[in-house]
Amino acid sequence: MTNLYERSLPMASHLDRRTVEARQQVADALAELIAALELAGIVLPSLGVDWHSGKLTGVYLIDLGAARPDVILLLAKVVRVGANYAQP
């Protein structure tokens, strides 16, 4: 059974039809990451999905992009605190 998105692309390539779920998954993951980063006051200006490589391979990646050193240090601190919190 096809979903509504898939039916709306009658001329889509075979890869497009086969990767509907992967595209939705990467979009959802990006939204989750953006929301989590916003909670920490972090903005990664180049954050986005690498749609081009996904279109070629069927594997969609989230590109974290470039950021200033102070932003990366804050990100590292947040990850470190979260990792320490998650350890038993």
C-alpha cells in the first residue's frame, strides 16, 4: 500500500518512491535536533539535510555544517553533561 506522499509523485523516480520513509525519518530527526539545540541556546547556522547525496544513494544524512568555535565549545559542553547524566 502506498502513502499519500508517494501517490502524489506519479512521475517520481524509483529511488524517490523507495525512500519516502527515509526522507521522512531524516526530516523528523532534523526537527528533533533543532528543538534540542534550541533548548540549549545553540544555533548551527549550516544545519540541514544533505538531500543531494540522498538523491544519489538513497541514504540521507544530516549535515551539521560549520559553526564558530564558541558554539562548538557550548555544544561539546552540552553533550558532555548529557552523556554524564545518562551514565548509570
